[in-house]
Amino acid sequence: MDTPAYVLEFEKPLRELAKQLDELRQNSLESNLDLSKEVTAIEMKFEQTRLDIYTNLTPWQRVQIARHPKRPYALDYVEMLCENFQELHGDRQFRDDRALIGGTAFFGGQSVMIIAQQKGRDTNEKIARNFGMPQPEGYRKALRLMKMAEKFRLPVICFIDTPGAYPGIGSEERHVSEAIAVNLREMAMLKVPTMAVVVGEGGSGGALGIGVTDRVVIFENSYYSVISPEGCAAILWKDSAAAPQAAAALKLNAATLQKLGVVEEVIPEPMGGAHYDPEAAGKALDTSLKNHLKELKKLSIPKLLDSRYERYRKLGAYQESAAAKAAS
């Protein structure tokens, strides 16, 4: 029945009920009165309100949960699921990007390469991690580590959690679009099993830069989109305040992504979000990753590459004109 210290706007009714409950219990202790019936009534109302809120979340509310400051980040899951994570630094061209990290680890008894977008908790860490927005050197580091994984035949596990690649002047000067494009091409041809999991935000090419994998899974309250709701709102409605409307138009719902074939699995979260019970979220992710990697390891390299090609080739829908059909 606990509510987190940071409460989202749509969660405020729960905070008010929790406050009433605390006051009732305190009054009962101070006045030595039996208020058990009143306490039980508030508890039942709390649980019903909680159920109503979290089983009817709008796309915008899910985006807010994906951005919750207490939500587990990539390194939290790495710490829960992996052993002996050894971070490797630098792209061997410019510098080390702390928004995109990587290194070797043991997962489920096997050696793997971890690639992860990492946000920060406090102000200093947020600045150091550039708010989880990688620059070109981050994507080049990721590719260097993926190539290392290919050399030593290590499966690659990518953790996606970014509002997008950093769009600053320095990032553009060092060709962030080209760095992402090269990653898309090279990831499509990696001769090892690859997995991606969207643990929070999956914004635009910044997410796709480490997302061209054999399997993609997503947490129930995460989003994976061509653009952030605010960016879409600024373009279509000329006002970022229209973000809730944009989120609905973009269909930012993990179940929709699975239906469209963009992701293979939606990983359930504890009611209210992964931050309510990180351990349970971690166990669900652990099971999902192990199941998918077990299936991928059974495939030969040619079959692995063919299935990866087919996965992305069939995404989307299109129509041919009568003229195009006649020409073909």
C-alpha cells in the first residue's frame, strides 16, 4: 500500500487516500479508539482506486511511468541479472561517452556483451550521463564492443533507455546520424545472437542505434517510438503541451508494438510500474532474456542472419500502385 516519494499527477488520489489512512491510524493510537472499520474501508478504497488507475492507463500516463525518476535503469538490471560486469571504455576515436556504456559480463552462466544506455539519478550524475542521450562516440563505442563480441562469439544484450541521441552542435559536427546509420548496417550483419530490451524510453534513432537485434522485448510501461511525444506535438500542433494528444496518436503502448511485430514480447511489470518492485521486474526480465537467447543459440549463423533480415523486412505496410504492379 506504500506510495513512492515521487508521485505522478494521475497518482495523486492514491497519495490522498494514503494520507487519510495514516491520519486514521494515528488518531486511533492517540485516542485509543477502535477505528478498524474506518481503516478497512479506506484500505479497500485505496486498492480499488489503485486498480482503476493502473488498469486503465493512457499512452501519456505510460510515458510518464517510463520516465519515473525511481524506475530501475539499465545498470540496475545488469547488477540484478549479471555477474562480474566489466565496463569497457572509449570509441578509440574521440572519447568515452558515459551515456552509453558497455562491457563483458556473465548472464545465466554464459559470457555476454552488455550494451546499455544509462541515465543518472541525481543532478551531477544526470549531467555526467548527458541525461541518457548518447553522442556519436557512444554509438561508435557500442559498435566496437559488438565487433569484439562477434570476434569472441559472445551474445549481445542491449538495454535501451533514451529520449533520443544528443542533438547538440558538437554531436552533429562529429556526425551522429552517420554513427547511428553505420550501427544499423553493422548490427544487421553481426554473426552472433543479439537481444534488445526497452527498459524505459525508446526514442527515435537514438534508441534504434543499438536496437537492430534478433529479438526485441519491452517492459509493459516503456515506449519505443520514432519520436518523443513532445517532439511530435511541437511538429504537428506547434505546441509541446499537446504531448498527451501526440502520445495517443503515436499509439505509445507496448501491446500495440507486439501486435505490429515491432517487439517479440511485452514483459509485465508490478502494478504501478517497475519502481514499485524492481526485484520482481528483474526476475521477469531474467526469464524473458534466457528464453529468447536459448532459442537464438540453436540457430546456425546463416539461419540467424536470414531470420534477422526477414524480421526487419516484413515490418510496416505498403501498397503498390497499379502502374508499379504492371511494371513488375
